[in-house]
Amino acid sequence: ARIVHIPTGMFVKIQSERSLTQNKQLGIAIIQARLQEIEEEKQHTAVAADRKSQIGTGDRSEKIRTYNYPQGRVTDHRIGLSSYNLPAVMDGDIDQFIDALTVADEAEKLAALNES
């Protein structure tokens, strides 16, 4: 019996049993197992890529923010935003950084969506 999974084009040709029905059931089971394996591999790859994007190298160049007290400046290196109001930032007024990071994150997600 030859069984074809139309969406993927994957096929199985099996003649281990004398009965066509049994061969068909075995073929369907084999295709299901292969599809499950492919799906698990996709999920594993996605999780690995996600983990890799979250883990940095620990270099000094990966710093997120610089606080320059003599100049009264705070710079967020992820988005290149500088604020010259260090005392306000130290008091918790970081809304401008949060807003800019949100916009940058949304733009990055849109770009990734357009690529795929």
C-alpha cells in the first residue's frame, strides 16, 4: 500500500502484511510518527533559538545602560536613547525609556513578521 500525506507530500510504501487494510493502518501510523517528529523538531528549534537570543556573551559591549554622573546623562544602548536628567531617572522617572523600548520592540516584531 502507498499512502501519501498530501499537505507535505510525504509518502510511505509498505507491504509487510498480506492484508491491504493492515498495511494501510501501518502506513498511516508511520506517517503520523514522522509528522510528530517533524513538529517536535520545529518546536525544539524554536525554543533553542529563543534561548540563544536571551543569553548574551557577557561582554562589556552588551551593557544595557550607562549612567554618567559627571555629565548627568543616562544612555540606553539598546535603542541609543540619552537623557540628560539623571536625578529624575534615578528617582524612577523612566517612562521615556520604556516608551522608546516598546516602540523599538514593536518595530522589531513587525520586521520579523514581514520577513516570514
